[in-house]
Amino acid sequence: MKNAILFQVLILLLACNSSLIRGQNITLQTCFSLAHSKNLLIRQSQHGVQAKKYALAAEKLSILPTIDLLAGYNYLSNPLTINLQTVKNGVVLGSSQQSVYTANAVFQQITGQNLPGPVQQEIYNSSKNIIETAYPDYNPELSQQQYFTAGLFVRQPIWLGGKLGAARNVAATELKSGIINQQVVENELDFIIALQYIRILYLNTLLALNKETVTSFEKNENFVAALVKNNMIPPYYQNWTKVLLVQARSRQNNTLLDKQNALREMNRLLGVPEDTVLSIEGPLRYDQIALQFRENNQSLLNPLLLMAGNNTLLARTNIKGARSLLLPNFFGVANINLYQKDLPVTTPPWMVGVELQWSLFDGFKNYQRVQVTKQIAEEASLMEENTRTGINTKIVVALNRLKSLQQDIATLDSARSEAKTTTTLIGDRARNNFSSPKDINDAMVIQEEIEKTYYTAVYGYYIALTEYFNLTGASHRITEYLN
């Protein structure tokens, strides 16, 4: 029952998603949402972050002991033995002399005198003969020629000179780097999608302009044809008007193809199938925006600057890690033999201990590594400062460009209004035979160019605005100004 409900919910979500893409006019915010869930670069960065989370979790567990199961089969060329014959004379003579000394000490306690020399000699000879007879004439074995071993070896880090802490800090910094990298990918993807969306709106505007121009040329062509038919003007006026009409239709078709290509590219950015039919309609309308630049504040959230700062932190953490290589390591160790049959007598059933590991001389390699990390940290710090300066400069340039485009748009808006009025006046004069059809054609061509220049300036304005938000690390904010 639960699986059936989940399946129905999944079908409903898929249906809603398909309706959102195909049925309605897609907003820029919807494009962002789709891309964040489907784009391959976003998914790739998410897997990178997850991998770094696992790496950090592994480093946090490095303080725990390691327990290894060690097992093996050993075959010796000869069993381990102890050579008793090399010490036989010492044992025999020493033991015999000890017997004489003991007997003499007892006799002295009883009588107060030493044993006579012959008696001592007799005791010495008797002890020597007995010991020589009892002493083994073979070398006893300390192990079997072949035996099995199986045991647990435990190694517990006690103090490693800061190596474990440095490794954890590096893993945490790398995780933060992965998260920032995901922000970089998302911000750049939002930036590219916003540029593409604005381009499609710009093409929509050009299509509307092209349609209006084609309609105007068609009306003028009909008007000119009527004049030629009544022999009021030469036929070449009609031919020239037809040429302009064909060119206007060609521009309309080319703009339509450009929009189709832009929609196909948008499919790729969103991560949806290539044959998905997106509905992005509506013109690009101008809305003047006042933006202020606050010194050293606008770039603080830029992911590239955050990445540069995190790289500096990582480089400084690596200095501590390199220094820890100069310090000793202390481990607690333990071993227990699980299989103790036929073990050599030199192998204990279990053992515990403390182990010191300290590289006293390594040719100054670790010292040189410390110097390398210091230089890398300095390089990262300079790169961070250079990134900050570059971003702040680009923000100022983007704001100045916005101001310049605002002035251009105001001038072109006035010019297109004048051009539209002029075209209307020339058309009225032509219908009263005060202007030639060529005057109308020229006026419509000029009006179309001024209109296109105006909307191109509006397009550049929104491109500059999108670049500004991208530099401040908030490319998604462009949705606030594209309604």
C-alpha cells in the first residue's frame, strides 16, 4: 500500500514538472530550480562534497586503535635449538666446584674446620662424574620445524605530534572548499542561464520588431503597387519596396532560427532532454535600477573570493602538518596469539607495550617541506588579495557600464520616439502625394535600426546587471528585475 502511494506521488510530481516545462511560460527562477536539480555539473559538485564529508569522517576516526588479524604458516629449514654442548664444561666444572663448596661449608659449621684436601677432591670427582652422566648429550628444540600463527595486533595512537589534528583540519578545510566549489558552480550556472534567458527575451523583442517591420513593408508594398498600377509612379519603386520586404522577412526568419538555437542551448544548461519544448515568451522591458557600490563589501560573498580565502587557510594548515613531521610519535601496542599450539618458546602468548617512533635524521627533507608550505601559504595569501582587488575592480567597471548604458538607453528612447513620429508623418505625406515611396522605405529602415539599437542597449544593460550580480556572488538576484 505504501509503495503504491509513493508511486502515485511520483507520477503526480512528474506530471507537474512536465506541465511546468511544456504548458506554461517558464520564468527565470524556474530555470534556476530545474538546473540545480538536473544539471550534470551541479550533480558532479554534490558528489564531490559528499566524498569530502566521508574523508572528514574518516580523519575524525583516526584516533581509534587499529586491530589487525595476523596469521601465517612458517616452515623452518631447521628447528630452532639451543646448543648446550658449548656450555657443558662450564656447567659441569662449576656445579662440581659448588658441591665441594657446599660440603666444606657444612663440615665447617659442624667441626669449625675445613674438609681435608683429599676429601674435597673426592667430592669434586664424584660430583663431576654424576653431572657429566646426567648432562644432556643433545641440543633441545625451541620450536617445531613448521607451525601456524594467528593473533590480533592492536596499535593505539597516543600522541603523534599534532599529525592527527592537522589531518582533521585539512579534511575540514577541503570539505569547506568542496562546498564553496559547489557555490561557484551554482553561481556560474545561474549566470550563464540568466544570460541565455535574457538573450531569448531579446530575441523575442526582435521577433516582435521584425513582425511589425514586415507588416509595415507589406502595407507599403500594397500602397506602392496601387500607385504603379495607376501609373502614378515608375515600376522600379515597387521593385525596391519588394527587395526591402524580402530582406525584412529574411531577418525575421534568421531571428526565429536564433531563438530556436538559444532554446536548444537552454535545454542543455537546464539538464532536460534536448527535444524538450520550452516556452519562454515576452519582450525585454527596460527598468532603470539604482545600484550603489560599498567599498570592500560587495565582493565578500563572491564564491571565487571565498575559495581563494579557503585556499589560504588550507595552505596555513599544511604548515602545521609539515611541522608535525619533525616531532616523535607514541603508540600503544598489544598482541595476543589466538592459536598457541606448537609456538616457539620465544613467542609469548600475549604482550603489551609502548612504542616510540622518531625520525632523528632524514637529510633535512622535513625541514625543507616546512619551508615549501610557508611559501605556498604566502602565494595563496597574495592570490587571495589579487582576487579581491580584481573582483572589486570588475564591480566598479560593471556599475560604470550600467550608468553609461542608462544614458544611451535614454538617448535612444528619445530617438526612436522621434523616428516613429517621423515615419508616421512621411506616411501621411505620401498618401497625400507629398512624399515618395522611397521616403517611406528609408524612414522605416531607419526606424527599425534605431529600435534595434535601443533594444540592443537594453540587452547590454541587463547583461551588465547580470555580470554585476555574478561578481557579488548572487547571480540569482537578476530574477528580481526580470518580470
